[in-house]
Amino acid sequence: MKKLGVEILEELKSVLSGKSLDAILPPFVYLFVNGQFGLAAAVIAAGSVALSFGLYRRFKKQSSTYALGGLVGVLLAGGLALIADNATNYFLPGILSNALILVIAVISLIADRPMAAYVSHLTRGWTLSWFWLKSIKPAYREVTWLWTLFFLMRTLIQITLYTQSDVSALVWANTLMGLPVTIVILVISYVYGIWRLRILKGPGIDEYDQGKPAPYRGQNRGF
């Protein structure tokens, strides 16, 4: 159990990389400033915060991709809000991107090429054909179903709050369904995925790449 806990913490660290504040803070600044000083000031303030994170990452010689991506998102979202003179439009790009991920997840399930497998392949660099083994793919298919339900729930809640023009509720919903719930989903995905791979008794990725015959030790670390 202790070993599993260490594995989970290391996996989360590799995913979050300590830069989650880059995404969390700008929306809260936007909410506060919009309520006090209006839409234009809110867009400028949120954009300034996102830009500050990007410059800080560059100054510290850290990867600024996440922060700069957040800046582009803030500027796009802020532009939509200003054009329509509607503060809730700030959240429209996020809602659309979330809906797009949901569609991709559903299509991947229909095509029997689960999205979770592609995500793991891209982040870990593991051989793609390994994911399609009959003794491997069910684990990634089932985790993709979990992700699909999560994105469906988040999309429905976001659309409901958007149509109600509730900026405050959108900020809180996006924050709570962002990092906190994402961490829970990642932990469940990892624990369930490793357990399911052991039940399926397929080869570990190293055994597959080395062409080792059964019986297999299986995938004991990483999903």
C-alpha cells in the first residue's frame, strides 16, 4: 500500500509539475476585478496575471509552455467576453474545449481505440501496438469510460451555468472540477488501471518490447 501511495504521488507530480496555479489564479482574479471594476479591467487583470506567470517561468528557466498557453487562453476568452460584452463568454473557450475532449473520447470508444491509451502513449512514449493487445486494451477502454463520464458531467454543468450567466458559479465550478476532481480521477484511473492490467495478465511494456514469452510478470508500474 505504501509503495502504491509513493507511485501515485510521483505520477501526480509528473502530471501537475507544480504549475497548476498558472491556471487557477487568473479566473479568480477575473471574477474579483469584474465584480469591482467591470469587464475590461477584469480581462486586463487576468491577462496580466497569466503574463506574469509566463515571465516568471522564463526567468526561472522553467518550461513556460503551460503558462503561455494559459495566457493565450485568457486573451482569447477575454476577447470573446469583450466583443459580446458578456462576462460569461470568458469561459466559452474552456467549455468548447471540454466538449471537444468529450467528443474525442466517445469517438475513441466507438472506434475501439480508447483515448486513455493514446494519452499514455504520448506522455510515456510506450509502443502503441502494446496498448491494442487483447490482454491490455480493456483496461484502457474502461478508464476511458471513466474519463468520458467525467467530461460529460463537467460539460453539462458548465453549459447549465453558462446559460444562466452565473460568472461566480462558473469560476467555482471550473476550479473544483478542475484540479481537485482531476486529481481524484487520475488517482482512480491509475489504481484501477494497474489492478485491471494485473487481472488481464498481459505482458508489461518492457516484456512486450523485448519479445518475452508468457507467463508474464505484467505491468507493475505506470499506466
